[in-house]
Amino acid sequence: MTIQILLYILIVIAALALCFGVLLGFASLKLKVEADPLAEKIDALLPQSQCGQCGYPGCKPYAQAIVNGDVITKCIPGGQPTVVKIAELLGVDVPQMEGAEAPEVKVAFVNEDMCIGCTKCIQACPVDAIIGTNKSVHTIIPDLCTGCELCVAPCPTDCIVMVKVEKNIDNWDWKMMPSVIPVKEIHEQAAGGKQ
């Protein structure tokens, strides 16, 4: 008798699961919200650091705001190259990031003498630019840091500061396009006269 009751219970649960599955499948098709394809394309051009420096909680809401008419010069980590790509996509003139909008390129720096290894900065970094483990000194990978400053506030010892990136040969950003500067490839000839 108990096996028969358990079998009935199993059949009822399976039937309910099937009904709910069909209901959820139907609801997902009927209530589907169509995403704006232009907002998706703009979102793909943004750096995806989710830093909030543009005034929006992430890159996707900022992309939607651009579609709705907001300016395209608010993405500080993306800088002027991102503005150029978005302007090309939208077919508008490329505005220059000037004044308050002009990004001052900064990266985080950890004063390792003060770092206690709490990992709060690692958890806050949206681009994984901080390396270290629990109770060990952390450090920033400058090439990955977008300068979003999200790691500064959680630090209990205030050992993280933002430092301005000075231009040098290693980080120079050439403003001219390859179409303006002629580039000629030169191949070394191998022994035997073949290229």
C-alpha cells in the first residue's frame, strides 16, 4: 500500500512539474521583452567596466540612455576612442571630450606598506585589475585598471590612491589613423631569395 501511495505522489509531482514547465515556457514566449538592437550595439562598444562614472549604474543603462538622446561623451574609461566608435555607429559628428568631460587618465596605486590584505578592493574591482590573496599584499595591474575608483572606498586602511598616468613611450596613444600615416610592410628575404 505504501509503494502505491508513493507512486501516486510521484505521478502527481511529475504532472505538476510538466504543467508548470509548459506554463513558464508559454509565458516566456508571450511576455518576452524585445531589446533595442541599437542599444545592444552601443553596449558592445562600451568597455564593460560597470564603473558608474557616466552617472548610470552600468554600461547597458548608459547605452540605452544614448539611444534616448543622452550625450556620447560620458564614458571616462572608454575615452575618446569609444566616443569615435559610437559616433560612427550613430552616424553623427564626433564630439571632443572637453572640460569636465575630458578624462584625466588615472590608475589605482596600492601603498603596500599599509595594505592588510583584506581583499575588499579585489571584490570591488569590476575588471580584475587587482591581484593578491587574503592576508597578503595586493597590487594593481596598471594596464587593466580603468580608473573607475571603485576600489578606493572599500579599503579600510586608505592605502589605495588614484595617480595620474603620465605620457611616456610605453603608454603613448597615437591620435593619427593608419590611413593618414602610410605604413609599408617590409618582409625579410629568406636565404634562397623567397619572401
